[in-house]
Amino acid sequence: MRYRPFGASGGAVSSLTLSLGVDTLARGEKPAHELIYSALEAGINTYSLETADPVLAEVLGQALCNVERKLLNVSLKLGAGDGRKGSARDFSAEGMTAAIDRCLHVSGLGWFDLAILDEPGEHELSQSSLNALKAMRATERVRYLGVSGEGEVMDAYVSTGAFDVLATPFHVNVDWRIRSRMRAAREQDMVILAYDYFPEELNTEKKAATINRPEPVKKGLFGLGAPKLQMPKDDPLATVGTFAFLYRTPHWTAEAICLAHAMTDPNVASVMVRATDQDRLAVLAAVPERDMPPGLSAQIEMARVAA
């Protein structure tokens, strides 16, 4: 595992963050404990609770109780409910304060290193709510405040200077607006966490091969008038300039390439990954120790620019 500094805190975070959601408990508490133990053995010291589910917080706290707390970085997402059926989004001062206090009580963690607001809308976060979070930071129940999302409203949240961390999608074909937002965040000394490193648009070779690919030839009457710069789908060069190469790199899976690429960006402190079993976690945890094949970064950049 590799580590990077977490802002000016003096602490270091693993290049992978294990994100824990309601599906973590799908097979029961014991497998969830074993998953977290495996993460610790792999060198992962950064954990994120996707919801304020007290059962999930308790399981995480039990699994981490024998580790020196200062060596860990634990974050809690706020505003998305507690993961239970029917729970609603809640960015009120009372709701977020109660969620933090409840999770701290059942987990025994003492404090959360980071509270992340989960994609707040333009009018969802009031000044009183922000003041309540700052008060919790002042009492050190929460050390840092973060915001997560990809909509244009994130630009406004970044520009306020009220947040210490930006959690953002980041992958090989990420939109230029997100890259611009990441630069703005770094200019304000914000820590950047990445998620969605392997998006739906890339999760099969067929989908990856359609990005940037020219449209099939549309011939006119008697086959005349076909655009010369277009090529048919079955042309052997049809996937040149697309992301199809992700599935044609020997000894690498497309997901592993995308994860390795996200970790190569010096602005990204840690990449959030999801795993519900130890086998998948082991595959993901092996990626930081591998070096990307020569020339692969150039291929990614050429395909991204073509997009």
C-alpha cells in the first residue's frame, strides 16, 4: 500500500479508501468484520461510512477498536439518510448533529476525521447547518468538513472556502469541468478524494469502444456521397482513439487500469473503492503496488483528448 499526506494534518492516508455501505452487512456482521480486518492487513487505514447507519458504524468501530486511533482516518457521509428504507435526505443542523453523535456513540471511535456532505443541492444547505458543522469541528468531534458531488453547484461550494475536502468522480474520461474544479480545490489547499474511478460508460469493452468512435458510413443514393472521414463499425481501425485498449492490455483488467490511473494523479490523496468480500478487496488492494505498463498513460491521454 502507498500513502499520501492528508492536507496539513500531518497524518497519512492510504491510496485506497474502503467505502462501506448497507451492502457491507448483507452477509452479516461477522463477514463485515473479516472484510475490515483484511483491509487493515492490506495496509488500508482510511474508511468511509456511506450512510449514518448506526449498525454499520458499530461494526466498523468494533473492527478497528484494537488499532491506534490516530493511525486511522474515518469519514462519515451526511445528508443521505441512515441507509434504512424510507430514510430521507436531511441537511438540517439537528439532523446532521444527531447523525454524528449517534454514530460516534455506537462506534466508540471518539471522533470522525471527516464529515462529507453528500451532493447537497443549491438550496439544501443552510447557514445554520454549516454553523452547526463548524461548531462540531471546533469541539473536535469532527476534524475536517468535506463536500461530495459532480454537479455545477459544487463549484460554488468549493469557492466558499468553508470546506477542507472535495470528494469527486475521477476517471480516464472525466469531464474537463471536473478537472477544472479539482484545480480550483487544490488552489485552496483542499484535500481531494476520488470515487467512481470505473464508471458505467467503461464497464464493458463494447461501451469503451464506442467512446470517440466515428459514426458508421451513411451512403447516399447508389452508394455515392459517403463522407470520406467516417469508417464502418467493422473496420479494424474503428476503435483507434477509443478506450477499447483498456480491455486489450495483457495482465491487466480494465478496472485495475482505471484504478491505477486515478492513483497516479498527484492531486488525489485517496481513491474510494467498494468491496463486499475479501477476494475482491484483495484484487483491488494489489493495484497500488503495480506500475502501469509503459505507454499506457499516453494512450489514456490521447483517448481522453480525442473525447
